[in-house]
Amino acid sequence: MGTAIRPASTTPASWDAFSDADAFVEEHLLAFVQIAFVSILSRRLRRIDTQAASA
């Protein structure tokens, strides 16, 4: 009888989440910074707009 368990492969699969972790982190960190910048900028512009309208 053969064994039902196959030994783990030592070569990373193309879908392996950790195969290119640095690029993944860099890409998502850049997206996060862009979203945060847009959010902060829009809040400041709204505040300036409301101050200018009330003056």
C-alpha cells in the first residue's frame, strides 16, 4: 500500500503569499499613504471652505 501523505514541496508556488513579501508590503503601504493623504487633504479643504463661507 502507498502512503496517503505527500511530502511538502520545498519550491515556492506561484501563489505563495510570502514569495514576494517586500513588493507586496511596499505596494500596499504606498496605497495606504495615498489614501491617508487624500483623506487628510479633503478634511483640511472642507475646513478651509467652511471658514471662508462663514467669514
